[in-house]
Amino acid sequence: MFLKKYNLKNKIALVSGAGKGLGRACAIALAEAGANLIIISRTKKDLEEVSKRVKKYRVKCKMFVCDVTNYDQIKKIINKIPRIDVLVNNAGNNIPKYFTKVKTKDMEYMVKINTIAAFNLAQLSAKKMIKLKNRKKIGGSIVNMSSQMGHVGGPIRSVYNMNKFGLEGLTRGMAIDLAKYNIRVNSIAPTFVVTPMTKKFFKNKKFKKETLKNIPLGRFAELSEIASAVVFLVSDAASMVHGTSLLVDGGWTAK
């Protein structure tokens, strides 16, 4: 009985940054739970690999190559999609630098991809969700991919902190405005996960050692642990979870 609440059959889930890392893992997990997918990324080859991977779950999968920072591209894609029930707002990036050494162009790029693009995709998706006549009855769900760095400060991550704290504020504001449509909005806040983006950071042995010291469970998160949390949040199992952040941080923020 309770496991049925995790079933996403007949739901259409849009996942941004779906070609690699967290986005890829989330897309595959959503397909395993029965959702039909719309996956977007900058790299066609990556999307094709994800599309092949989810075929065994017998779900539909449409893919679009695009840059989430290009508003017109995103708008055209959303206009082509007949329906969205779930958004995993995942695309993002990080360029770690000590605060006084942050270059203006890098700061502006990170704001553009982590904050502005996330806002635009969420707004366009929400508008599409609202158009469905029975939306209030069937509900909808938006998950913004945040970070533990949206809750606490971190060294050489001032811009990323700014982005993710902003995303946490956006999540709460969206939740209040979209509640009347039964569209739930939450964020996921992972600790460090081993992904193509983070692997390059872990090459610094000192950084890796210091990072692990901050995680009481003593290890980095697995992609599957974040993806399963996303499936929970977008499913009926989390039907009363709204306007909050699910920390999947191994206890980092508990200290």
C-alpha cells in the first residue's frame, strides 16, 4: 500500500542538466519509478546515453539539447511540451575561488546558471503545469537542486553560497505562491557527491581530507542517495512536504 505512493506512472518529469552526474541519476531513478521523461542538457551524446538507459523501464523519453541560460531556447522547449507534472531543476555549476580572487565574469556566469536560469525554468514550468485543468486534483511537484552550501558557509565558495542561499529563498517563495494549485515546491540539499564536476575538486588531497572531516558519517554521498530523495519528494509519499529543504548531507549541517 505505502510503496504505491512512490509510483510515478503517467507522470511527465522534466529534468535539467540530465546528461551527467546528479541530473542523470535523477532521470534514471524517475524512470525506474515509472515517470515519462523530458531530459535537457547541452550535450547530445550524454542525452542519448540516458535515453538508451531508461528504455528498459518502458517509459517515454524526449530529449532536447539546449543551454539553460538561454531563455529563448528554454521557452521554445517548454512550449513544445504538452504537459509537465514534475520538474527537477538541477542544472548548475561551480567555480570555487577565494572571495577576493573571484573574477567578475565567473561570478556573473554562476549567477546566470545557478540562479537566473533556475528561476526562469521554474517559472516557465510552473506556468505550463497550471494550464492543466485538473492540476489542483492531481498536483505537481518542483524540486530545486540546492546544496548544504545553501544552509551554511563554506571556504572558497562565497558565490556558490550566494546562489544556493538564493535558491532556498526562491523555493520558499514559490511554495507559498503555487500552493493554491497543489504544486509542491521543495529543495534537495546534498553534501559533496562524487560526480564529474566534483571529481576535479577531490584531486586536491588536502581539500578531500578536510571535507570528509566535516561529514559526521565520514563519507561522500552516492548519486543514488540523492536521486532516491528526489523520487520521494516528487511522489505522493511526500504529499504534505512543501516549502522546505531535504538535507542529504551526512550530518554536515547538524554541527
